[in-house]
Amino acid sequence: MRVVLGIVLISQTAVLTLIASGLTRGAAPIYPLTDERVSDPLSQAMALTAIVITFAVTTFLLALAYRSWLLTRDDDVEDDVGGRVDGQEDGS
């Protein structure tokens, strides 16, 4: 569950960054355009797309976590015994 919450937090931070990057004050970008300044619709569209993708990834990760809990009745993920442990080299 910590991994799922971490991914959700990072994804929402990315959405906030996208929104902040396109934060310009202006009129709504609706046709017909006028001579006044308009806000950037691209960053808004990217933020909405990122929210939808984050929702899909979150539901997938929650389904995997639930399935893992059903099979093992435990929410701990065991360490990889084939990988590096405490900074030791793996011999390669």
C-alpha cells in the first residue's frame, strides 16, 4: 500500500506541476478568438490526461495489491534474495 500511495502522490505532484506551468491569466480559449490574451489549453489538456492515466494506474495497482493479499494474506513484500543486499556487490 505504501508503493501505491507513493505513486499516487508523485502523479498528483506531476499534475500540479503541469497546471502551474501553464498558469497564465487570460480569456477562455474558445472560438472565435479575440485579440486579448488567452490561457494555454495544452497544459490543461495534458493535466486532464495525466489525471485519467493516474486513475487507471492506481486502480490497476490496487487490484494487484488486493490479489496479492488474497493469495498470501500478507501485505509485506519480501526482499529480492538474488539482488544486492546492504550495498554488497552481486559478483558481476
